[in-house]
Amino acid sequence: MASDHAFLEALRHVLGTEGLVLPGDDADSTDLTAFLRDWRGRYVGKALAIARPRDTLQVAAVVKLCASHGVSLVPQGGNTSLVGGSIPDGSGSQLLINLQRLNQVIAVDAANLSMTVQAGCLLAQVQEAALQAGLLFPLSLAAEGSCTIGGNLATNAGGTQVLRYGTARELCLGLEVVTARGEVWDGLTALRKDNSGYDLRDLFIGSEGTLGIITAATLRLFPQPVGQVTALATCPSLDACVVLLQSARARLDAGLTGFEVMHAWPIALVRQYLPEQARAMAPLVNDAVETATGPVPEWTVLIDTAHTDSDLAARAALEALLAQAVGNGVVLDATIAQNHAQNQAMWALREAIPLAERQEGLMVKHDIAVPTSAVPEFVRTTQAQLAHAFPGCKVVCFGHLGDGNLHYNVQGPPSASCASFVADHEAEVNRLIYDTALQLGGTLSAEHGIGQLKRDELARRKSEVALDMMQAIKQALDPQGLMNPGRVLPTSR
């Protein structure tokens, strides 16, 4: 292997001084921390250098250099990974390739309902470009102001509208990818139908940078809804929430765009730490209540609807649904947003939960999915097991009931510090949660990906047949094992 010095000089020749950051440069250390520490603060890495290419050709040239010098690399977008998937390890020998300078909207084809963008575009930027064309790009995440579309595709992001529009995979028509050999695969098709061989696009979506680097994408767009209305409803049980979901699907059909569920405890955390974001709950509960005890309902549902006609039509359909549900005892109380500001306030409550729980302290976090019909059984079973194993522990349970995906985060009992509980009991908590999820036909990762956090868990729980096929694909596309090593798959089995 050539020396680091020769490699870095070759990198500087390709990228120029503005495209390469070296340890010890005069760059602000805070800026480097943004590259080298993950969003949750769980992983901190070191980099041989940080490459910031400005276009696909520079990405390809950098990857070719890595291949010829035997240097492993870590692709990074907005560094919002929740599983440690986008920072280098602690060896200081890996090259970090940050793609945020590839941030151009290349084209919008309104007649074809498609858009082509570079991978470093922020998700919010993509949404705004679609809106400016009078169209909708429906992928929506709490991190949309900082995550990139390349990262969304690399992790097959989900978000709040999956039950209507699907995951990032369903929203992507074509890709441009730099392979592990530094070749550029131009698959930026805007076709809905193409049966000309293997679907290479789907190999790279969800591969978390372990097979290649996504540099651009052609995305599906949709007509912008004319009417959009949001409501909050409180339910006596999680079973009642599932019944309400069935009714909403039957009555609203394609107009049902979001169906989120929130347990009382995460709402109480929002009321405690971010009270302004909790104001949408005021019509449903007494403002004086600030804990998950007393009259606060156990479950709250957020329903989002869209209509091709008007807000009045969307509101009428939602009012009819909720009136029937109240009459049947499925819903205890409900409030419907009367304007766009109230719509936003209801979503602010839901999106504030991760921020509030972060202030509460470290938790053992999970991103599971089970069939929607099995969600109540999953929660009952795991809560009983957790209460027995760790008396006094609490669960921050919220998520996308419409597609069966729950964020199920376990906080230790008051007698234990948050950090010590995670350090001492994470493995046992994971076993309880994942055993139950898989027994019910579910998964240990619904939308956050595997990264390094769940790599060993995946290796233990995936079938040998599945793992062998994954390893064969990895070996075929990245025979040197240089693309984001140690993520998704173990380096050896």
C-alpha cells in the first residue's frame, strides 16, 4: 500500500484545497465535529481526511484513488444516521466522503411527474423544488432540514406518509451511482416501466453505502393536494387505535396520508421539555397536567388527510369518520385543525417527541415494525416482559401505526442513571424487543437502517441463506471490502 502522504497528495490534486479537509488543518474543530460525531452522540470517529467533492466525476476519481491505494471510505450526506452508519471508525485510516456540495436540482419534468437531483440536496430543498413546480414530493421526516436525499435513499427512509406514498424506494425512479471501482453507472431513468434485466436501482437503495455511492436520483412527484386537514384523537387503548385506522382506511381511502400514534408518556415529555410544541393537545387534556398520570388519555392518534377538491371536502370526510368513532367508543375526544397553522401545530407535537426524549436522557432505542394487526399484542407482551425484568422502567412508544412501524425506546427505572442502564442492560432489552417483534412476523429495523448499531444483531437473526446472498452481492460489487466496511454486514463470518 502506498503511503498516506502519496494518497493525500493525489486527493488534493483531484479535489483542490477547497475540497479536502485534513486533520490539523486550520478548519474550525466544531465543523469537524459535525462530520465525525453521529446525531445521537453515540459514535465518534476519526478520519484520515474529509473529501468534499463538487460533482460526480470528482466522486469517481476519489473512489478510484481509494481502490488503488487500498483505503476504505465512508460516504456521508447530512450525518443524521441514527445507527452509526455515516461516520468513520476510530482508526483514523478511513476517508470520509461528504456529498453536501452535490446539491443541485438538475431538472423538474412536470409532465412526467419526475425530478432529477444531486444526492447532496437536502430533503427540504427537494420538497421546495417540487412545490415551486406545483407538485409534491411526499417523503417527510423530522430531519428534513438537515438530511440529504442521497442518505434517504441509501437507508430507504420511511417517514410519516409511507401508508399513502411508500418508502424512499417507491419514490425513486432511477439512480446515478459511483461503483466501488470508481465507475459511474448512469441509471437516471424517469420511466415507470422498464423490464430490461435486473433492477440495479434496488440493489443500491437501502445498501447504506456498502455497495456504491449514490450521486444523483430521479424521483417520483405527485399532484399537490388541494385540501389537507389534520386531526388529533384520543383513544382508550391501542386496540381502539387499530380499529380507528381500519375505519379511516375504509372511509378516506387514498385520502389518508398519515396515521401516527403516540403514547401518553412521550406526550408528557413534550409537555415538560417543549411546552410550546405541545399546545395542540390543549383542547383534549387539562393544561395543568404535565405527567403521564391523571386524566391524560393513554393513546393519541394524529390523522392526516388530503383531498383533490378542497379543505372543506377533506374536513367533511374527517368529521364523519371521527363522529362515528366517538359514537362507537373508539375515540374519546377529537379536535380537527381549522387552518394550516393548526395543522402544523399538530405535526409539531409529533415531531417534537425525539427532541424531548433526548432531553430526558439516554434510552435503549428501537425502530421495529410488525403487521399493523399485531401492534397491540407486541406492546402488551413487551411491556409485561420489561416491567418484570426492570421494575419501574418506562417506554417512549410512538410512530407510524399506519405501516406498523413503532419507535419503541426504553428508559431505565428512576433508581438507575440513564447511561448506566443503557450500558448494563441494552443487550437484554434488545433481546426482549426483537424476540417479540420477529415472533410476530416483524423486523428489527423498519426505517433507520442497520449501520454499525444493529450489524451484529442482524447477523444473529437473519437466515443463513439471506446472509450468504448479501455477502455474495457485497463480494461481487466490492471485492476489496472498501465501501463503508463494518456497516450492515460483519467484515467476516
